[in-house]
Amino acid sequence: MVAAGCDLNARFRSEIPTEVCYKPFPMHELPRTQALRCFITVAREGTVSRAATVLGLTQPAVSLQLKALEENTGLQLFNRTPSGFTLTEAGAALLPLAHKAVAAATDFKATADAMKEAERGTLRVGTILDPEFTRLGPFVRNLATSAQRTEVFLRHGVSDDVLAQIGRGELDVGYYVDATPPASLIHQSFAERTIDDGRYQLAPLLCYDYRVIAPIDWSDRVMGKGWAELAHLPWLATPAHSGHRRLLDDIFRPLGPLPKRVAFTDQEEAMIDFVESGVCLSLARDVVLAPRLARPHNFVVADRVKITCDLSFACLAARRQESAIANAFAAVRTVWNIKPLVAGAGPARTGKVAKHV
């Protein structure tokens, strides 16, 4: 066991940040939040390497956190196999409690940070995609001219990073993209909903489609094909925390190995250019495709698959009724003409709504 002062051997000193040093905690104290995050992430990802990538840590750092947690609880939490990690019976029983403990710690920090921000009259907003698509300009103008005269700070990123920063209290609200729940389509409702076991509150603003596009010479390889067949073709790589990557991984993971990914870009126009070069498939928003389809092009749109998504406005559910955040939700609903607020009711969805952006 490593000494309490984090005197790691020389091989690991250069790899492991100070904040994740392995320091055992007494049994009468709760485990550290970082150790619980590692436990949760390894349980979800199945390997230490993937968990380390998600957490932004080194593999040795994640392994040390798991070792600390198992030694100090006196329980084996994972079965180690050549193909990855699986939860033991004890690990499966403790996992829901780990989720609650991490959420509580995060909510504590977020609430404290929010109280500080409320005193300053500011709102930190996470943005994604292009400002025209999210109607960011009208939203900011609405807040700036409201009675509260909110000072808005914008931080641009990708969907999963925006949600994570909201969870850590670094942002107050933000835009987020996820697949539209089947129930929302069936009931044709834009009512607010929660995700991640009720932790985040989402207000859907727009329902739109991602289409699959392929090089024009690959027409016979994609037309009439389903997701299982498309999984065997190369796909364009997008940022690890982007909505693109998450949406596709959620579809392909149950089908087997994830598709081979080639090239990389985070710009949607460049995605279409890569596809036209003849090397890969990609997702593309219908509103981005429309002008390209109106002129000569070298791609085809798959006819049997699409992903219907919501562009939503998000916050921590525990903070939804705070004055600044409630005001932001009211402003964004005004910009998008979304009424009413209450769950269980809302304007009907239509397939044409995306074309009006």
C-alpha cells in the first residue's frame, strides 16, 4: 500500500496528477468522490483504459483509485477478465449508492457555486452547433433586455461536455442533443423531461433528423441497408464527447464491435466534404444537407435509417426553479415559442419544424 503522503514510486510520479493520488480513507469516512467516479466509469465502460479516457486520467491513476476503494471497503468490486471488468455481486449492490453519492457531492458544489453566481447576476451558458440553428442571438437579446438584465457568459463546446460542465457547476444552463424518446414521439409532446436518473432537466426545443450520408459510389452499399450492415463500413470520426459520437455508439454498441473510424473533424460542412471524397460515412443534420442537395453533389442519403433527435435546453434538475435559471428557461421558450411549461403537456411535434430554422 502507498503511504498516506502519496509518496508514489518514480514510475508513476510523472503520470498521476496530485489530485488523484491514492490516499486511503479511514473506514468510518465516506470514500472520496474521485474514487467513486472511477468505480462508476469502469463499471459503465468495462475497461480501465476506456474509463481513463472518459475521465481524462491515466490508466494507472484509475487503477489506484479502484485499488484504494476495494482495500478500504474490504470488498472485491470487479471480476478481472481478459476482455474487461465485470461487477461482482458486491460491486453491483454498491453501484447505485455510488451514483447517489457522486450526484450529491456534485449538487452540493453546484448549488454553492450557483449561490455565488446569483449574487453577481450572471448566467453561464453552454452552446453547441451553430448560433443560427440554436437561435442563440435572440435568446441572449431576450435575457439582456429582460427586467433582470442578466449578464450572459457563453462557452462553446459539444453536447456531452456541456452537460458535464453543468453537472460540475461550471455552467448554469446549456444546449444538449439526444435521441428523441419514443414516448415523446408517440404522444407528440415537447414537455420537459429528465435524464440520468432525474439529475438533469431538459426542455426540448426542436425535433430534427440526422441522416446517414455516403460517397455516391457507395450507393449499392447503403441504399436499402439497416444499421447492422452500415456498421461494417468506415465512418468519419468526431469528438469523443460529441452528440454525433454518442448517438452512433448507442446504436452500434448493441450490434457488436463499433465501426472503424477514419479521418476526423468537428465541422459539419467538412463532414460532407470528407464523405464526398469517398472514404467514409457520416451523420448530417437535415438542415445542413438541404442546401447541398439543391446543387450538384457527390453523396447519397441512406434511405432506411435516420436518428430523430431533440435539441434541448438543460440544467441540473435540482436548480430548475432558481430565479436566474427559471428566467433563462422562460426566455428560451419565448424564442422557440414553446408552451406550456408543465410536464405531460406541450405543443405537438411535427416533422417540418427543423426546416423553419
